[in-house]
Amino acid sequence: MWRKDRKLSKMAEELKDTFREGWQGFWLPIIILLPFILDYFFKFTVFTARLGKDGAKYMSLFLLIFIGGLVSISAVIIKERYGCANLHMDL
């Protein structure tokens, strides 16, 4: 039992270190996924009430285009900040 608790506390400490050092890496998935999640859950309630039926439909299409552009800009900023990007995949 003691060994298991020690292993879990070590894993928890490593996870804390990972979040502490790499929390900036979570912004890109949040930027990508959050608008789609909000659109999925609130499309027929909040967005339809505010934008109308056609507005809610076109907002979904706008999100597909806008998020792709936002991710592309983020990739360029990351490349500029860190100097190079390694896109090679070893298969």
C-alpha cells in the first residue's frame, strides 16, 4: 500500500511540473475546441435566440473558416518565437 501511494504522489508531482512548465500549450486546443463546443451546446438556444435561425447556421460555417485561420496564425507565431518547426514523422 505504501509503495502504491508513493508512486501516485510521484506521478502527481510530475503532472504538476508538466502543467507548471507547459501550460501555454493548452491554449491552442482551447482556442480550437471551445468555439465548437459552445456552438454544439448553445446553437439551438442562445445563438438562435440572439442571431436567428439563419444567423446560427452561418455562425457554424464562420467558425470552421475562422478557427482554421486562427490556428494558422498561431502556428506562424509559434514558429517565429521558437525559430523552427520539426514536422518530420518517423514511421
